[in-house]
Amino acid sequence: MKILGISAFYHDSAAALIDNGDIVAAAQEERFTRKKHDPSFPSNAVRFCLEYAGLSVDELDAVAFYDKPLLKFERLLETYYAFAPNGLRSFLTAMPVWLKEKMFLKRLINEELVKLGYSKKKKLKLLFPEHHLSHAASAFYPSPFKKAAILTIDGVGEWATASICSGEGKGISILREMRFPHSLGLLYSAFTYFLGFRVNSGEYKLMGLAPYGNAASSDIQRYERLILSELIDLKEDGSIWLNQEYFDYATGLKMVNEPKWEFLFGVKKRDPEDSLEAQHCNLGLAIQNVTEQIVLKMAAEAKRLTGAEYLCLAGGVALNCVSNGKLQKSGIFKDIFIQPAAGDAGGALGAAQAAYHIYFGCERDISGTGDALQGSYLGPTFSDLEVELTAKKYKAVYTHFQKFEVLTAQVAAILAEGNVVGWVQGRMEFGPRALGARSILGDPRNAEMQKKLNLKIKYRESFRPFAPSVLADECADFFDFDGISPYMLLVHSVKERLRKPVPANYGSMDLREKLYYQRSELPSITHIDYSARIQTVHKTTNPRYYDLIQAFKQLTGCPVLVNTSFNVRGEPIVCTPNDAYRCFMRTEMDYLVVGNYLFDKKQQPEWTEKDGWKEEFVLD
């Protein structure tokens, strides 16, 4: 049975294809169109999935869309009615789009599928599982657990903003839901907006900023008290009630009532290019602390309701890897599994899986030793011919290696010399994290690497941390964590033996002083609170990346590399060899490796293309 899953029309459109329950392919539309968070119908992603599987649209048994648009429309109407006459401007803006497109989604999907070759010789079944069921399915069905509690938390689906489900075998039961306008995801996004970052993309910046807050400052406790007393009412089961006097997202065009927030916290709303001050860091730490408190309460309630030993997580809030690390360390559950494409993109996969297991009633195969996501390497790959054609197009100079082990030895030496390397191998990752298939790599021992990557390669804020990729069997030697984290979704501390002492007044230093104080023997991956967002690298799912890190270890004694996504600010992660070469030449990256081909920046012809991308791609 072949089922195509689709998410679209909000942000992070994607497509995924399953065949008899096996995940064949999945990709986000942004990687093909080069428009970050592209919300349009994922024609390119669908085309890729079908071509990779060797199928036509006519051979599909069903297409599943990741939410119920009519139920979402009902929520929109009821919300405007409840808040009337407030929100008239927003209502008038939203209605034409809904009436033209989203109310007639079946017709629109059919029209798009016709463009992709659907002949209509047989009636194609279109299914619409609810948004949070799609999230829950995306986490539970690929997990290695026969039975698990499932916690989904995001901004909003149709009505639900969070759900607790029970998964067992092929079935998922929804046990509890939290409903709009009360939402942890929207609360976190409100602080993202107030602190000058973009909603639906800057939330991870807020998470990275939080540790710069001074935990000993009385401001932290004051901000937390104000959040818990004025903005929200937190119940013991983790549900929250948001005081809508302070928010504008339900019917307005902004996230918050800015004058009320500024008066409440005594902090002016920050504009995107404004400098980051102590008050911004402290406010970021306060909402991160509150978020972790809420997630832990929700997880405890999920445990109470299900009695399960394991937990599956999905929804945008599941990308908060600091919260995930705290949840894992809490011991509420024996183990947790987090969907790597936890946001709306992953809903495409979940919709297809919900259709297969729930609608069609097909059994679930969990005979494997790990999860079913194949390391999340589910996107397009490339051939040697594509690399050589790209090189011809740009008159690029390269060295081709017949033996991969010779290449890895040379790249390990290049990295050890302090160079930055673009690394493109095999199938592209599904989800927001680069996991060693479309990555930019560096030496974590180099004290200048974080600064170089942020300012000269990524062109982004200097405070943002970088993740370590570590050989899975050596993780516990470098981090306070002895499990697996293949999808870079858990934060744990760097080992005590690697840490360097900081001055007594470290907490009161400003952001820039904290940033460039060397905190460990692996300074480029150690955040200011001695934490790191860990990726464990496994020979079974990414042998090439594993072999490179192994070669680096043999040369340096260090089985860890700095890993960040292969893109510049505001741009999607690269997909093709052409994307990779263009990004390589537009930055101060030193080397590029695509397959078995090595490009040295010093040997390349002068880059003459006009680069307006710094203006085109704003801070994300």
C-alpha cells in the first residue's frame, strides 16, 4: 500500500511517501524552491518522493493531508465571533484566502496532483487526519516502542495546541487536549517576537539566548513570577490558561499587546537588529525556565494517564532540545523518542502513517533494533555526474579521490589545521537539523571556530552556539550522557574534566564577554552554561560521516566535530551539488567536499556573480 503524505499552506510544506509501512522518502519544499519555510503546495517534494520510489500518482492508494481545514476554519470563525468587534482587520485579511483556497482544499490538491501526472482514471482517496494526530503518528509509528505515551505541543492545529495520546501497536488514542487560544507554543513564540526574533523560525534563537541570562539575578525570579501570575495560569497537569489581554495573536496581526508587555516587564520590545542586553537575556531565561516547568508537568500527566514507560514527542515545541534534555534527565520515563522533523514538515509523514495504520488498519512492524527513520536521511541524493557537471558549469577546480578513506584522512588534516569544510554526502536530511549529510564542519578544539563560523560563514548573530557530532560509542567520555541522540535534539553537559573555570563575576558579565571566554577544552561546542546540543553519529545510518570523525580522532585523539547546517542566514539548507558550490563560493568557507570530490577555495576561479543574498535573506 502506497500513501503520500502532504503538509502545506502554513509554513514548512513537505511531502513524505510510505510503501507498506516503510518510509521511502520525505523532504521539505523549501530545499527545492530555496525559499525558507516555503508554505506553498510541495510540488517539488512530491515529485521527488514519487521519482525516488519509481511511482506515478496513479499508483498511489491514498493521499493524506496533515490537518482538517474545515475544522480550522470553524476555529477561525468562532474566534473572531468570540472577540468581535476586535480583529476585524485580521478577519478581512484572512477570509479571502480561506474562501479562495483553503475551503476548497480537496479541489486544490486534485488540481496540483493533475499537474504532477494524475490521470483521474481511478478515484484517489484523499484523507484528512487532525493536525495533532498527524504529529502523534509521526512520533509514535517510527519509534522503537510497542507502547508509549505521546505528547504533542505546538502553536495550534485546528483547535488543539497540545495533546496527550496513548500509542499501542497500530492504534493511537487521544486522551487529553489543550485548546486555542491557550498554547505553550504561542506563548514561547510571543516571547520570540517580543525579543526581536521571527516567529516560526527564531524560537531556537531564543532557546540559545536563554543561558546568557544571569541565573543569580533577581530579575529572573521577578520575570518568572510575572509570567506565572499575569500572563498564564499554570495547572498541576501542565495545562495553561493565557490572559488574552496581553496577547494579540487570536484576532490581531501581531503576537502581543506591546504596551502592556513593556509596562509589565519594564523592557522595551527589541527590534531585530538591536543589540542584545542583559534584560533580554534574563527574559529569555525566564520563559525557557517556565517552558521547561510546563513540559515536565505535561509529561508527568502523560505518565499518569497512560502508565507507559516510554514517551514520544512531536510538535514544534519538541524542537526545544534544552527542555528535551531536562525531560530525559527527570526520569519520568525510561526513554524518550523525538521526531526529528517535529514541526509541520513532519506532519506530512505522520498523516501518511496515520492513514496506513488507523484508516486502513494495517499492522505495525517494530522488529528492528532502532527507530524506522533511517537516521532521517530521507531526501534526494546525487551522482558523480551531477558533481562534475556543476564543476564544469562554474569552471571549478577539484580533486577526485578513488578511495574514500584517503579523502577522509586528508579532510581530517584540513579540519585539524583550523579550516572550515562544507560536507555533502548521500541523501539529504528530513527536518531542520543538518546531521552530516548537508553540514558545515570545524574543529571543536579551536577557540576561534564559533566566531569564525557565525561571522564569516553563517553571517548570523555571534551568540548562537554550535552542536557537536560525536561517535556514538564515545559520547559518554565527553558528555554527561550515555544514551543516543542521533537527531541533535537533546542538550546535556560537557564532562567536568573538560571544563575550564570561569571568573566569580561571570554571571554578571555582558553577552560578548561571556561569549568569548573559553569554557572547556572543546570551546566551539560548549555553550556558556557548559551544555551542548549533542548528535551521536552511528556507523549504521551514516557510515561516511562516521568514518570522517573516526579519521579525525585517529589524527587528533578527539572523536568530535563541530556540525552546523550547510546554509547562510535566512537560506534553506543546501540540497544539490549546485546549491553547495554556490554557498561555498559566497562565504569564507575554506574547502568543500561533495561525495568523493574535494574543492579548495584557493584554487577556484574568482566568484563574479553579484551577491545580493545578504539583503535578500534577512535574519531568520
